[in-house]
Amino acid sequence: MVDTAEGEVTGFEYKPEKPKTDRVAAEIFLYDAGVLLTAMDELMEKEGKLEDYGDQLIPYLVRTEKVAEHRLDGYWRDMGTPESYHQGHMDLIDGRGLVFDDPKWPILSAAPRRLPGYVGDGARVAGSLLAPGSRVEGAVRRSVIGPGALVEAGADVESCVILGDVRISSGARLRNAIVDAGAVIGGGTELDGAQLDPEAGVVVVGAGGSVDTPPAS
């Protein structure tokens, strides 16, 4: 977390549990070599060892030197937890995420060479993203369906991230879930991450069908 004033960094906390602002450092730093080496020598002399730069070096430079910011506008999200991974996909659906189809900034990836996603005659799909090779026969709302995934007729999926080659059987009900690649969700399954873990708001279903709630962040 970073505090700034008129382009100068005035405070720095490394991964605080309760950040004061939503402004973060992207961990791209440009140092004056002389200032950096002097600071490291001083820290070694004062504290006897050098620790993680975020815990020691950057806060020290903010206190003792002039540290300037170069602000990067646009979308940013830490994807290090299941809930942030899930929220990143929801942001993409809601139009708040990165623009991945900008012809001026192409995203080159190993996308699967498969037919476009298929929506069956009786399917209901709203506000969702369907990957190539996916097939929807049931109901899908505000979700991302991965390549090769199948949502059978009679299955209901909402606010979920379904990875590749998942099969969601008829009668299954999923809400606020991340389903790992290759999982098979039985027809009697009813899961809602917001109910199972109100704090995280999301549940993780492993490839073997195991259900985990994210640890406290």
C-alpha cells in the first residue's frame, strides 16, 4: 500500500492486513545506484542483515530519501486468492476488466483450436463468456465457461468460473464457485460459495470433486 502527495511517495506498507488506501505498488522500481548501495550498507550496519525489500528497503528509502511515483492508470487486481481470481472474472463480464480484444494490443496465447462455444435450443445464457469448445444445454448466468466444458440440460450455473473440460450434470445447482479443470459435478449437487463461506463469497471445487473454501486472506 502506498501513500502519495503531489507525486511523492510519503508512506509505504508491505501487504498490510487493513490497507489505508487502494493504491498499490506494481513492484517496478527504478533506483539511483549510489543511493541504493548506500541505503543497503546503512541497513546492514544498523540492523545487521538485509530482509525483504518491501519490509525494509522501500520503507527506509521513503523515510530517508525522495521517492517519486509514476502512476499507472487502468485496471489492476491481485489474483493471488480464489476470491480475487473469481472477482477478476466477474469484472471482465461486467466490463470493468482489461480489454482482451483490442486490435491495437493483441493478446497472443495458446488458445485451443476448437469450434466456437455452442448454445443448445433449450439453453438460457445471459451475461456470460463461453470459450471455444464449450457446450451449454442448461442455464448459465454471469459466468465464464472454459474450453470443452459441458453444462447439461437441467443444470443451473450462476456467478461461476468453470475451467476446461468440466461436466456439470443435469440437476446440479452452482453459485459463486470456481470449478477446476476436468471435474464432474453430479446431478444432486447444490453449492453456493456465498453461503458456504460468507467472508470469501466463493467456493472452490477441485478436479476430483472435492469442495474447499478459501483460507482467510
